Amino acid sequence: MAAADLRDELSCSICTSIYTDPVSLPCGHNFCRDCIGTTWDTQEETFLENPSCPECRQRFSRRPELTTDWKLRGLVERLYPTETELGETGIFCTYCVLSPVPAAKSCLLCEASLCDTHLRGHSKSAEHVLTQPTNSFMGRKCSVHHKVLEYYCCEESVCICVYCWVAEEHRGHRVELLSEASEKKKETLRKVVEKLRPEREETERGAQRLQERRREVAEKAAGETERVTALFRDIREQLEALEKRLLSDISRQKEKLSLTLTDLMEQLEIKKDELSRKIRHIEELCNMADPLTVLQERESHGAADNEGGRERHDIKVPAVGDLDVDLISETLVTGLAAIVTEIKEWCYESTVLLLDINTAGNHVSVSGDKKYVSHTRTDQHHPKTPERFQDSQTLSIRSFPSGRHYWEVEVSESGDWGVGVAYPSIERRGYHYCMGMNNKSWCLWRWSNKYKVTHDSKDTQLSHVPSCRRIRISLDYEAGRLSFYELSEPIRHLHTFTCTFTEPLHAAFWVGWDNTCVRIISYGTAQQETHCQSCH
């Protein structure tokens, strides 16, 4: 029962076999390195957000670095031979002829294998050398004297028997027992292993970094795929709307012209009927034989008067060219130009200050123009990316590695918010990802209807009570100055941080509960900002 319990303790819960290269997780559970790696690969393929321990189900923010449990590995290596299943070696006792019994040892002198029963009655003298079960007896005997190899010639680096030692070819050489020579070689090999282990561990870490990088590339590609898909979906929708608008304009112009032409056609039909009646009457007069009747008919004079040169009022028939093709073309060109402009903004969005949706937490909603951010209780299910924040925070796409910049934001009337700047290396998860709670970000907060500024977890309460919804953030990178203003009447200077910046900066935004929102109103650089420098 004790052996069974020990085997359970030395078995991986995934493959249920003796540990192979056992590793430890942060939660304390052990697994075979290949087993836990395969398990996590499967979790990723099933779109689980975080890797977890198969034993206790604890989730990790990312794949932990696996460390070899050397104590457990040494214990397995020492005890594993005793755990060999019966018959696994395929070598059976030489003396059990009626039924095969697995051998426990082999005697090199007798060239026989023995089970536990026959081993108890076997000679214990020194010349009967016992080893692990083997069929290769000749490989353990001298090929010249056919005696057991018991010694090791240090000069020739070969295993020899007692007769070889006294023979002329090894006479005077330094000779050791096989056990002594083996222990020395083992010590040398252990030193080699100690040198190789750090290299192997570094190789493992390199492989893990490459795997993490591959995962990051896949996540980045997923994010870009989502962006491109959304862009083309928007383009198709705009093209369809433009097509409907143009077809509607053409149809409207056609209907308008058709009504006019129909009215004119009705007038011409009336005119035609009137002319036909006159023609018939005149023809009747022309066929009369009585000259007095012809001359006394007054209507004929009207016809004669027309022949005499009176002004004629002809009806003008509009041409097909009256359809306003130029207006249709202008609508088409203007609509396509707007779509092209949007595409250019999408392709070169770093030239303006826009929000990076790949950094927005799952309870952050970013508008289509990427200038408006708000908190939502509904999980947005954004694609998982290494850049994404754990909570209600996001960064700008554009970074500021130098120069003077400013941007103005408009905030909601109620709720808590934070605006400021952050390095791209700011943590995205854990306890110190939030703006100002680390040495990689600077923030102005409105919290419980009061202002405070925060950097490196140090808060400074401001005496001014918020009275305006517009805030201006001014950055002078080379001067190491970050200032905040409330754009009230007059403009109020709230606070200025002074620091030597060591990384490019991104505009950073945090939004609290209850649909708190922040909108980017404007952005400017250098000379555009000089009119406010006096506020410093």
C-alpha cells in the first residue's frame, strides 16, 4: 500500500504516469512539462481567456514561467527503477523453466538471470557480480580472457579484467575499480549537467518568449483583422447608402421630368384635336360649290389670318439632356471623396489624436471616430491583446516622443474620470496598471466632485472645485512639464508636473461607473499652443 501511495505522489495528474521533467506552477501543483504545455495549448484553441491549473483551476493572467522541480525530479530518478512494472524489461529468470518469471538481477559470472526466489539462494561471493537484468553478458566480460570486467585503466580509458591488469599491455598503468571510476565520471558528468542546466533553462525561457511573441502576433493580427473588417464593412455601408442616394436622385429627377412631359403631351393632344377639327371644316368648305357660303364662313378667315403671318405660339418639348447629370456626378464625387478621406484617416490615424481600441478595457466603449470613450456595464468582449488594460482605461494611438503638444477634452457632468499621460510600458494588469498608481503615468482625477493629481501612488488634493466640463492638457516633452487647465472663464491652472521623461508618452483616459465619458475635442502642437504658455 505504501509503494502504491508513493507512486501516486510521483505521478502526473494529467497523464497519470510517473513524472517526466516535473515542473511547478505558482499555485504549487506539479505536472510533466509536456503535459501542462499541451493542456494550455488546448485551452488556447478553445478560446479560454487565461491559462489555468488543471488541479485547482486557478487562472493566471498569462502563461507562468515553468520552473523545473529539481527535488521532485531527483526523487523520481532515484525511485523510478523500483517502479518498473513486472516483465517490462522482457528478461526472465533462467531457472524458472515451467513458467516465465521476470528477472530481478543477472549474474555476470554465471551468465544467468535470476528471479527474487532464486536470487535468495544464489552465491554471495565477490566473484558473482550481480547487475540489473541483462542479456548482454559478453559485453560485460573481457573479450580476451572471458572474465568479468572489474577494473578501469585510466591510461587507456578502457574497462579490463583482473588478468588484463597483470598483462604486459596494462602493467604499470593506473587502474581503479569500476565503481570508483564510475563515481568519478559521474561527478564530472554532474558538473557538466550543472553547466548545461542554466543554458537549458535559458533556452526554455527563450522558447517561452518566442511562444509568447507568437501569441502576441496572433492577437495583434486578430485585432488588425477586426479593424480592417470593420473598415470595409463601413465602406460597403457607405457605398450602399451613396448608391441608394444617387438612384433616388435619378428617380426623383425622372419623375419630375415625366410629370412635365406628360402635361405637355396632354396639351399637344388637345391642340392636335383642335387642328384636326379645323382641317376637316376647311376641307368641307373647299368642297362646297356655293361661293357665297364659302366666303361668308368666318372661321376660314382665322385660318387665312394665320397664313397672313400672325405670331405662332409653338410648344417647346424639353430635351433628354435636361436631366441634371452634373448634379448626380457632383453627389457621386463628393460622397466618394468623403469615403476616401475616412480611409486616409484610418491609414494615417497617428497624425491625429485618436483612441487605441486595442488598449481599451472590456468595460470601455470607444466610438467609431475613436474620439469618445465611455464606461459601460456591458462586457464589450474586445479581442484579447497584450496591450489591453484590465479595467476602464485606454491610451491614444499617437505617442509623443518629443515636442510641445496640447489636447482638450470634454467630460460628463457627473461621475469620476481621469486624464493624463502614460509610458507604453505601463502595466496592463495587476495592482499598478491604473494611471498615477505607478511611476510610468501622471494623472488628473475628478473624484467625488473634487480634483486631485497622482503620480507614483502619491496623491495631491487640489482646493479648486470642478466648475467646467472642458479640460486642457499641455505637454512640453523636452522641458519635462505636464500641465492641466480648466477651460472656465477665466482659464484656471490646476497643476503642473515636472519630470525628466524617458519614454514616449501616450494620452491616457480612465472612465468610472454610470456611463462616465470623455471626448477629445481638439489637438494641437508647438505654435498652436503658445497662446496658453503664459498660464505656466
